[in-house]
Amino acid sequence: MNTATALIAEDEPLLAATLQAELARAWPALRIVATVGSGTAAVTQALALRPDVLFLDIRMPGLSGLEAAAELADEWPADTPFPAIVFVTAYDQYAVQAFEAQAVDYLLKPVQPERLAQTVQRLQQRLAPRPAGAVAPLDQALEQLRALLSPATTTAEPLRVIQASVGQQIRLVPIDEVLVFEAADKYVRVLTASEELLIRTPLKDLTAQLDASLFWQVHRGIVVRATAIHSVSRDEAGKLSLHLRGRTESWPVSRLYAGLFKAM
């Protein structure tokens, strides 16, 4: 593929300009259609412009690069090839190991021309016409993102009680009563059949402490008790939502986790 388009998401303008300049040398035919400084802007612009390649900084305001990629995977039009993604990160041994394990391309800051040349070659091969029967780019991206977003396993005992501040009190809620954990700004909503509490523990950290056989992540910001799921429905656009025993709301299921719900 001789021509392609790309979006750069990097919250440090100097680093974004440097990457763009290095790309101009390594891949003159590549056209940069947008440079943005946050994960949220990356999602908005990528959906509007539909570039062939995304260069996503891991740490950005709002959504991280991984979170932005997950949101894009959920919202991406089914009739459009999903972009090739390159994550850009300051050296992080664990992040690099995770990328390598999932065969996800990455660049370390500061970007080195030799390493960028290798990435460009991989991208050009990936964007070439795909043979019949090859794994669809979106399916492959979903599989990779699921693995990258999975919380680190812990050998500690799963949580048994949730502690939440209510005024001057500390409320203790048995984990057996919790139906939903939902990320909400700087808090996580903890929902039982009869009440709602707020805690400050980030959802990702909380999920790592839960029994994965009992609590399923169904969306980037939602974890539900599996045994409380009553039904899952699909709308005309193909999006899934689930209904829980003991609650009246419906809860969205992202494309990333739709594979959890297949008829036996």
C-alpha cells in the first residue's frame, strides 16, 4: 500500500511534532489527517476521519490510549476496516511485555528512526490487501485489546466486603449483595438491589480484586454480577444490553465483551 492516512494522539506537542517529522522521513506517502492531545479527541476525530493508522500515546488526559482504542473498537462502523494501531509509550517494562505478548506494535519515547522504520514496514504489510479467509482486523484488535485491558491477576483473597464512606460513617457492604460496579467520574458506583454507594477505588484496581468467575466486565466502565444477569437483548443496530435481577435499568455491553454472551 503506497498511500495511507494516520492520526496522532499525543498530549505533548513537541513529541507529537517530532513523531510527525520522523514519519514524514520514514513514510513520505503517509498523510497525517489530525493530531490531537487527548484520548477523547482521538476517539472523536478517528470516528469522523476514519484513518488507516492510529498512533496512540498510552498516557493522555481523559482516556488513555488503551481506553481510546477500546472505545473506538466498540463504536467503529462495521463496513469500514478497523485502523492499525501503534501505541506510543515511555519505557514501561510491563506495558512492553504485554504489547509483545499480544503482537501489538509499539514505539518507545523518544522515537528512534530505526525502530520507526520497522514499524512502518509492519504497517505497510498490514494495510496491504488481505487474503481470503484472513482474520478480520476488528476481530484481531478486539482479541488483543481484551487481553491488554484485563486486570492483572492477584493471588490475594477476593474481596468479601466493600467499604464506602457515607457522611461520617463507613458502610460495609457484603460483596454478595453487590450487583453492579460502574465507573462514574472520579468514583465508582456500587449498586445493590436497594441502594447506591460511591467509592474512590478506580474500577480497574477494583476489578483485579474481584472473583472473575462471579463478576464479569461487560463494558469499559461496567462490571456486573454474572448470576444476577436475567437477559441480554440486541437492538436493531446490533448493540447488546443486559438486564439484571433486582434492578430496573439496562446496561450496555460493549463490542469488546459481546463474546461473553453466546447461546449454549
